[in-house]
Amino acid sequence: MSEQAVKITVRPNGPFRVEGPISLVDVNGVEWDLTGKPAISLCRCGLSSKRPFCDGTHGREGWKCDASPVPAEPIALG
């Protein structure tokens, strides 16, 4: 049996897009029902009224954040 990998995409100035078989659980162990949802968008800006899910508020509020990893600083040897 082949298991599909979970893919998380950081959207520029937007949410985390999560695709694949996942289980989303709150701090108390209560699981959200994601039946029929092959993908979800998780809030990254902290402004959504539907957290942990994205509701598009980031766009209305002009929230900005890079979507690419910050390059690591070179390590000085010696």
C-alpha cells in the first residue's frame, strides 16, 4: 500500500496550504472533521476569525511575509 505524502506550501503573503492525508488536533486532543477535504489552508498571519483555518483576512489587512526560507548564515571556521 502506497501512502500519499503530505505537502505543505507556504503561500506568499498568505496561508500554509496543506495537501494530503492529515489529522488536525487541538491542544485538548479534539480532532477537526476534515472529511472530504483533500486540502486545507491554515492561518499564518494570526488575523483569521476561523483559526486555525485561513479566512482571507491577511489580504484585506495587507499582511506581508516572505514565503521562502531565510538562507543560513555561513559558519566561520577557525
